[in-house]
Amino acid sequence: MTRPAGLLAFLAPLALGALVLSSCSSSPSTPTATGSKSHHTSTTTTGNSGSTATTATPSSTLAPVATSGPLQAGSPIALPFSADRVTAAESPDGAVFVAPQDPTNPAPAVAWVVDGNGPAAVAEHVADGIAAMTADTTNFYVATYSNVYAFNRANGNQDGQWSMPTVNAANSSDSNLVALDAVAGVVLVSVTQGDTVRVYRISPSSSARPRLVLQGLSVAIGPDGSIYYEDTTHHLTVRRPNGSTSTGPALADTPNGLGGGVQYLDVVASGTVWVSEPAGQGLDAQYTTYDAATLATIGSYTGSVTNSVVDSAAGPLALEQGGASPSCPQNPQPVPSACVVRVDPHGTLSDAVSVGAAVTLLGPAPAVVTADTSTQQFDLVRLS
């Protein structure tokens, strides 16, 4: 069963088109917080893929992040490109990588990086359309439907290239078929095909092809490399980095014919696994949370399919559609608005901050990518 589009319903009215986000998770390490402004030191090389590398050194420094009370939105940082779809990722030190998500386009693509509060700079020129990205403190990783590339963040050199596992995009309206996660010294590649998600592992120091680790009906990656997934018996299961597995409660799998009745793993944040169950017609969804260590149920609450949760240095945060709750009223303007709120495993929302027409929320250093209708492009807004 194809997973509901989520943010698509919220963002469709935007003048920029129907924006669908593929957000890659990062390690939830607290970013460097000295408050000083960063600068870029870049080099340009050409790897054996023919991709031009212009990667900034990972020297970003960011303001301290508040762990209580409302976060403060910083000044928008222009992202100088237009696109119908966007993919974004953040490294553990807070560098944000953003690019158009157009993996079926054979034309070369450009990924951009924002280091600290500096201006956006070209991170890489990639040979064809980008599907997903991730980063660790050493490398920036890019997946197309043909290859996965690793670029050294200090010198821009291409450090690795691996053939992508097969991606079948035919007759699919879901562009989020690929996800990348750089965790615990490896890169996990998730490929969705129909009702199945296959997770492959790449060792950045090896040229060996991606190795299949497991397949499930939905998947969420933990910051320690644990893979949480719905197994074929529709139970919540986890595979730890040492290869051991544990099985938890059963997940709902009673499709109602309207797109509801099925639970999907969403994210692992602050020791909690978030699982959503869309109602079907409309935007309502039921969320259930589980302890990431024991898989025991923590709580459940009602929300919207447009909500998304990320782990961050500020704790778990959610991007909430304007008007979805009293804590986040809709702005009196034609462009949809959103808020970033603190969220706990029982669904309690607090400390909302308006972030305009946000299309994705990132961590560990909280930030949102927003649609800028005045330029028909995008902005990055840091939160602290």
C-alpha cells in the first residue's frame, strides 16, 4: 500500500507547486554552539563520476539552542534555486544540504550547503537528478537512481561511489522512493517498492556494493544505527547494530479502502519511535509512540498527517500545519503557514513559533526550509 503523501496536501496550494520533501535524518549530537559566524573554505575537483565537487569545510558554529521555552527564528538565508520538489539533510555539526529532488531527470543537478549562518554555497554538481542526501562529519552523500556518491567535506574530493540498488519508479507518484541515513559509521540506503522497504548498508571505507540488511513494510532509522521496521506479521521490530532483533507490539493493518487503517513508522527521536495511522479521507491521523529501547507503548494522540517530528538539540520538535491546532493558527494570507512546536511522546504541544510556509524541518540544529513566494525560490531559517 502506498503511504499517504502527508505534507503534499498541506503544500499543494503553494505557488511553487506541489512540494514533496524527502528528509534525511542525522545523528542527534548537539551542534557546536559558540555563536560566531562561520565561513566557507572550498575547493573544486572532478571525481571519476564526472561530478564537480565544491564542498565547504565543516567549520560551522551556531548559536546555543534553547531546550525550553519558544525557539527563536533567525533571518532567512536564501537558497538560490527553484524546484517543484526538495530534498534536504543536516550533518551532525549543523551544515544543511538542500537540492531539487528530481531523480528521473537525466540532467546534471546542483546541491547547495549552508554552513552556520553563512550564505548558501554550491556543495556539489552531480551527474544526474538527486533522490536523497545525508551527511556525517566527514562526508556528504548523494543518491541518484543510478549511484550513491560520497564527497569529502574538507577537500571536496569524491571518496566513494556505489551502484544504487534497483529503483523502479515506473507508474509511481511517490518521489520519496529513496532515503539515506549516515549513522554509526555506515550509510543506510532505504528503497521503497510497492509495500516493501529494503534497507541496504554501505561501508564508506569499502568499495563493496550495498548489502541488503532487511526488508519491512515501513522503516525508521535510529541515531545509533538501529533499524525499526514493521515485519511481515505486522509487528514493530528492531534490528540492532550488532545484528540482534527484538519484536514488539502488533501494528494496525486493516485498510479501510480510503487510505487509512494502516500504521507506518515515521521517525525515531529522543528515545521514542513515532508511528502514524492516517484516518483516510481528510488530514486526521492517530499517532502512537513506543520506547526505542524496549518497544513498549508509551502513548497515543490525534494529530494531522501533515505533522512531522524530528530529533534535535532542543529535544523532539514537530512541524505543524497552520490551523491544525489552537497553538498554531493559520496566518491570514493565501499562502499556507506552519509552526515548529515542542512535542512529547504523549502528543503535548508547546512553545509554538511561526515559521511561514515551511516545507521541511531538520535537526540536530533546528532549521526549516521555507518556500519564498516573493522569489519563487526557497529560504533556510535557523531556530535557536
